[in-house]
Amino acid sequence: MTSISHWPFVSHLRAEPNECILHYRGGRIVRRGSGVAYWFVPLSAAIAQLPVEDVETTFVLTERTADYQDVAVQTTLIYRVVDPEAAAARVNFAISLRSGAWVDEPLTRLSSVWSQRARRSARQYLATVPLVDAVGGGAETVRARMEEALRADTEITAMGLALVSVQVQQVAPAPEVERALQTPMRESIQQRADEAVFARRAQAVENERAIKENELATEIELARRQEDLIRREGANRLLDAQQQAESERVRIEADLERQALAAEAYARDQRTRAEGDADARRLLGVAEADAEEKRVSVWQDAPARVIFGLAAQEFAGKIDSINHLNLSPDLLGSTFQQLLRDQADHQAA
């Protein structure tokens, strides 16, 4: 903002570098420039201050599409004052000589001018397209048409203004219409989300099924291996039992064979002993028989007294074991008679 200092009869003005000062006196421009500083007499001066920097203005245009739906075109426009004298002649840029502020609102007036000049091109386009096309891709088309129309607008040029750039942020329908337009997409998105959830659940179920199948296959494999292990252990135990039985059979056969050999040896020994005993008894019997024969022959040829003596001798040898002895007179009588007869025969001889 321009700074004005006051003295009793004169004042001093100092402008910023981005402010263009037009000093009028008597209906004519007597001083102009940006960033100027000078003394002046307030009673004969009229001063206008115009921006020489880029000015940004934002406005919203409400238009109707081909299907009679209202849309709001949010626009940001940047312009510049290229001819300060022409602009000051069309818009009031006068400042107060007391405060240095604008006595009017020139920038608001210019914003209205720009919105009015831009509305025509936006309306011409939006009136030919349906709401969906206008909302979907109409912002860039509106911006291009609006920029083309404003750059070719002679009224803008006559006002000493020039367009720097124009941007259309969005072409938005009414809130309830926008919600209605968003509903299919929202439902589609929700449907895709549901499908994703269902797919994820199905994938989870499939993964769980695969896990269960793997677990079942693992259990089956473990059961099969356990069965093989049990079968192998049974076979090993059977083989061990067979080996033990074979070992026991061999041991028993060896024992039996050893016992048979021992029995055969014992039998052979007994037979040998028996044969030896039999031979000994036979020889003893033969010897006894020979002795008995000889003894008998001796007894046959011996006289009665000898026989009687021998009998007495034999009797004396056995007397310890005789408990009872019966002697009859006949036995003694005949014996003594025979003894006496033998003695007489001996003496006669």
C-alpha cells in the first residue's frame, strides 16, 4: 500500500516497486511510475494506484449441462495490468490522499469482469455435454476454451488487462447429484472390495484346505511309516525268535547228540564192563567148577576119617553163624562106625 506523509501545506508520497502511481492534476497525468517518491500539494492532486504484479482471482461459475443439471466451475485466474492508463480510465483505482488506500474496490470489480467474460465460453461448452461428461473430463476442456476466449477478448485488451493463466480446479455437480453419481462407482468399488474379500476368504479356505490336505497326507505318511516300522519290528522280532529257536534247536540237538554220545559211551562202557564181568564170572565159575570138581574128586577118593575131619573143619569155620545144630544118633553112629572101620582097615594094611 502507498504511504503518504502529511505536512501543513504539502504531503509526501512513497510507492512500493510493484505499485504504479498515476498523478493527475487538472485532468492530465503529470507524474507516473512504479516505486516513486515525491512531494505534492493535496488540494490540486488526484492519484491512482494500480498493481503491476500478477493478480490472482478465484471465482465459481454455476452453469447447466445438456441434461439440465447444475454444475459449479471452480476457476483460478491470474492476470496483469499492462496499460495502467487504460485500466485507470475504466476502473476506479483512486487512492485516498489521507490514508493512501483505495477509495473503491477495484480488484473486486476486475474479478467480476473476468468471471463475466469467462462465463460465456464455459456456458457454451457445458450446454452441449451431459453431466457425466462434464464432470468426468470437462475441467480441462472448459479451461482450454476459457483461456482461448479470454486471450481473444478485445474488451479485456481495451481495459489494459492481459491474461497470464487460467486454471479450472473442478466441474462439480450439486452435492446430492454428486452422491448419486458416486453411488455406482462406490457400489462398484464396494463390489470389487467384496469380491476381493470373498476371493481372500476363498483363498484362505483354499489355503486351509491345502494345509488340511498336507496335514492329512502327513498323518497318512506317518501312519504308513509307523505301519512299516511295526511290520519291520515284527519281522525283526520274528527273525530274532527264529534265530533264537534255531539256536535253541542247534543247542538241543548238540545236547542230544552229546547225551547220545555220552549214552553210547556209557553203554559201551557198561557193555565192556558187563562183558568183562561176564568173562570174569565165567572164568571164576570155570575155576570154581574145576575146584569143586577137584574137591569132589578128592572127597570121593578120601577115606571116611578124612572126610569127617574135613567136615568138622568146615563146621568149625562156620560155627559163628550157626544158631541151632541138631545131631541125630543115627548120623553120629553111622559116622563113627565108618570112622572106626576106616581106621581098622588102615591098621590092617
